[in-house]
Amino acid sequence: MSLELQREKYLQPGLSAEVKITVSETETAAYLGSGSIPVYATPALVALMENAAVHALEGHLPPGHTTVGGQIDLRHLAATPVGIQVRARAELTEVQGRKLSFHIQAWDEVEQVGEASHVRILVNKEAFMSKVNAKEK
């Protein structure tokens, strides 16, 4: 079966997932160096959003394949203090060849804290890692 037919079999818009974390000191801007205030950091929000997209694809990728992040356009809308839960929900909105597009939203316990469009690229794990490992020489 060709990769294109496999994609059609496995990947359809509408796939979604939600992930949650409780903000800890290690996810703050002050800790990660993206700022000086002890609030949920934008890089941590990016990671949570990407994680939601990865979870949305679980069990739906062709054998031997995974995805890698290719682009994220994020709006960090509100600050979240340590100890508060943040959840992100990702939905696959479009499949164009190997390009998988997502709409992602995030909320803390009070309000929406982020929104993003995100692109992941479908790759063959073995071929991808072979190319990456060639850089080690």
C-alpha cells in the first residue's frame, strides 16, 4: 500500500486529544530563561500544545512513521501561576500530503491562555533518524 493510501486510511481531520499539566516551578519563565517572572512560560505552553497534537495522532499513524514539529504560530493570551492546571486541546484540521495542520487551544482553571495553529510533518522514523545521525560525523 502506498504511503498516500496509508495516510488516507489512518489520518482524517477531526482527530483530537486533550492533555493537562499542573504548572510547576520548572515550567516558569523565570526557570526556563524566557522571562524573569515565575509564571507559566511560553516555551512550556508550546510543548504542551505540541504534546496535545502528538496525542491526537496516537494509533493513527502508518507503521514505521512518526511526526515532527514543523511550525507553530502561538498567541499566549494570559499568565498562569504555579500550582494551577493548564489543559490544551488539539484538533487535526487538514492533511496535505505529509503536512498535518492543527488548531490548538489552551485554558487554565480561569480562562483561555493560548491559541495556536501548528504543523507537524509525517516522517519515516528510520529514514529520518538516518539523516539526523549522518550529522554526527
